[in-house]
Amino acid sequence: MGSETRARLGLAGLLLVTLFSFEQLFFSSDYSGPSLLAAILAALLAAGARRLGAGIALTTLASVAGLVVYLSLVFEADATLFGLPTYDAVTRLWDAVTRAVSLSEIDFAPIPSRPGYVILVVAGMWIAAAVGEVAAFRWRRPLLASLPALVLFGYAVIVGSGTGTTLMVLIFLIGLLTFWGLESSHRISSWGRWIPTFEGKAVEPSSVSGRVGRRMGASCIACALVVPILVPAFSDGFSWRSGMGTGPGSGSGGVGGGDINLLVSLVPNRLRQSPQKLFEVASEEEAYWRLVSLDQFDGETWQPPAEASVSASAGFVANTEVLERPTDRRVVQEFRLEGLRGDYLPAAAEPVGLEFPAGDLSLGDVALSPSHQDIQLEGGIQDDLTYTVESLAPDPSYGELNASVPGIPGQAPARVAQSLTAPVEALRDRWIAGATTDFENLVAIQSQLRKFDYDIDVEDQSSADYLETFLTDTRAGYCQQFATAFALLSRSLGYPTRVSVGFLPGERDDNGDFQVTGEDAHAWPEVYFGTYGWVPFEPTPRPGLAQPPDYTNIPQGTGQGEGSGRLG
């Protein structure tokens, strides 16, 4: 291995540490693949231009063009023309970046891997690799070569979550000094053969089989990096491909800004609530404005159902059972979106009708979740979007639900993936000891959880079983923890339960419309009763806002509790 190769490996190590530092910024690591490949391609392009004798101007032009082509292929492949970027592709890239810049004012680490953020990291790594190659091996300026990596690393550490910062800085310094040392060794060796790079290390000719083996290995690595990004079948595996991203991001529960996180975690993260106005609703009745329902739980986080969406153009109501429930009431809402971002449109309860103003959008632009009737807008929400929704909301009484049995016709109840610990089972059994029906079990669990404290500053205590910690020790949290705890206790009893993400009704203005801000973002559990559909519960004791729904108010004389609420 020559001294130049060793120096390149040192630069590669420095860039790898720089890329890894963004783990402090992002919730998930799906940004790393395209960023790593970008750094490799940028370095190869700069090295190839140097070998061909291209000047700095031509090398820079080729690098910029290569970056635009790469970003277009990775992020906007459907807008390219035979793999070449088009005006539409470049415009989309720019829009994603400007949107990310605006959201950076309210996002905080760990942030979701939104397309704009990932584009910026990819571009940063491309520039760091290109500048490093040119400055180190053409200009012989190791300090300049390491400057872009230093800037990227410093930014990630400053705005990151702060977890493991000391160790990260130590690793970066080791990588930086190693690169400087290897680059200096290369420069010294280039002064003449009379100064050996490493004493006693003679250069031996490599064998043909060794060269073939190295090339085969490099080809395999390149394929492993390129194929998952470019092959369409893998596209759904990257959250930045969907335009949504994953992670706590805007307030660990989607309450920090216009992009609402659609994942709900049992383990608390840092929570910030933004007063930014997201939309307003003209409706005679208040309701919880649902975005999406989550029914897949992996032991820590809830996620949407693993099912393909269906087009709404063939008929808006995918689940005809909704129309057959006699106890539902119709709720008509007119939404005017202002700061809300993402793909899902808010609506009350079970939407059965949707209408856009003439000339705006059509049902052909809408996809539905077959099992939950979540409304997803293809291409994402645009500014100042207006639409009208008609929904059917469950309107049973306490007595009707008490006489009903939870369960989805023809389906087994969704149970918790892992059995509860003995202390949690004992606590659950004590809570429901006085209940005689399924619905009374659920009301008892809701009532007990509402005795806990609402606290947006609660921290993760790194427990192996946070449900047990939350129920028996912490006894404090916010909507994510309360909704999850209720859902898991309900599922452990065999009741089909999901967690919905959306918004509280908001505050009425002088015109009677509901003004909804980031502070109204909320998560709540719902249990399916065959006669009444998905029935919401409210276990979160959020002062003055999240109140128990009226149908969970235990009639006087039963001796089981009390309550009042406004949930529609």
C-alpha cells in the first residue's frame, strides 16, 4: 500500500466519522446510505479528474454537475429524463431544501429524516469529499482538506441531541490527527526515495489475483450501496423517499411545528410544543381531528398498518360497515390548512365524504388506508389547502357500550406482542377488580391513568421495561405514554386497540371556528366495538384540554367513578 493510498484511507476515515456524527441529529440512520455513496462518488470524480489532467475549474464544474445528477436520481428519479436531471427535478430538490430550512427553526434533535435535511447532508458530504481530495492531493493543503469535515462535524455536535458528545469529539480528533499524520507522511515520501515513509517496509509488487480480488470486492461494495437506492422495489424502505421521515423531530410526538410525527413511542423524548397555527376548522361540533391510526407496536413504537393504500376515486368509503351503524352522528367540517405539512389530511372520526373546491384537487389525488380510513394526499399538503369532510362519529351511551363486546367481526383481537411483566399484570388486575364487563374494564383503566401526572419534561430512565417503570414508578408523562399504556393494557385483555395521532379540537374564535396549533397535537387510544366501530378513550390527564369522553362517564349510583368531557 503506497503512502497516497494510506492518506486517502485517513481522509475516508475522517469523513466516515463526520457522517456518523449526524446520528446525534437524526432519529434514524436511513440518511447514511445516500450520504456515504455521495462521498465515495465525489472523491472518485475528483481523483479521476486529477488523473486525466483536468484543471480546477473543469473539476469543479464536473463535481457540481455530478452532485445535481446524483441528487436527482436518488430523490427525484421519477422527474428525471433517462437518468438526467430536469427542471422539474431541480425545482423539487430546491423546494425540499427550502422547506427544511424553514422547519429547522422549530425542529430539534432527534429530527426525522425529511428529504430536505437528507439532501443537505448528502450535499455536505459530497462537498467535503471533493474538497478533501483536491486540497489534500492536488494542493497539498491538509488543513483546508479537513475544513469541510470539521464544519459538518461541529454543526452536528452543536445542534445534535448531545448524547455521547465527548466520545464523539474524541473519535473525531483521532480521525483528524490520523489523517494529518498519513497525509504528512505522503508529502514527505514524495520529496524523494531517500526518505522512506515507513522504515523497513519495502514495496512489493502485487499479484494478479490480488488485483482481481480487490476489484471484485470493490464492485460488491459498490453494488451493495447503489442497488438499494436506485432499484424502485427498495424505495419504500427509506423514509426520506416518502417525504415524511420518521422520528420524534418536531416535538417528539409531532407538536413542534407543521410536520407532525406519525410515530408514537412509549419511551419519552424531549417535548416542545409550538404555538404555530396549523389549520382552522369550521364545524358546528368539536371533535378530535385525526391524521392517522397506528396499530403495529414493536415493543417501543407504534406505526401505521402494513397495508397498501387504495385510491379514493373508486369510491370514498372503503369500509361499508361505517355506513351501517345506526348510532353514529354526522359531523361536517371545512378545513383551511395553513402551516400543516406531510401527507395526511386531518378529519373527524370516520370520514365518508371529501370535497375539494372546484379546480383545486380531486379524489384521484387521494389515497385511503383500507382498514382505518386515513386520508393521504398524494404529493403532500400544499399551502392554503381547503377541503370539506363529512364524518360519522360514534355516539353511543355508557349503557350501550357496557352491553357491547369489543371485537372486530371475523378477526382475532390484536394482542400485545410481548406478555406483560408480573408487576404490570398485578397492577392491571387490581385496577379492574371492581369491573364486571369489558367496557367497565376499559373505563377503570382510563380512570386510573388519569390519576397520574401530565409532565412534558419527564425523561427516559433507561429501563428495560418502560411500561412497568411508567406504571409503577414514574407515573408521569404526556399523551404518547398514556395512550400507549392504555392500549397495551387493553390488548393484554384481548381487546382490539389502536393509537390515533391528530389534534385536540383547538380554541374557538369569534366566528365560531376552531383554531388549531402545534400545541393541540395529541395521541389517544381507540377500542373497536363491533356495533359502534372505533370508540376513543382519553387516559391523558392534560389539564383543561383532554377530558374523558361523555360516554365513559359512569352513571351515578354505580359507585365506580365520575367524569365529564367534551370529546366528540
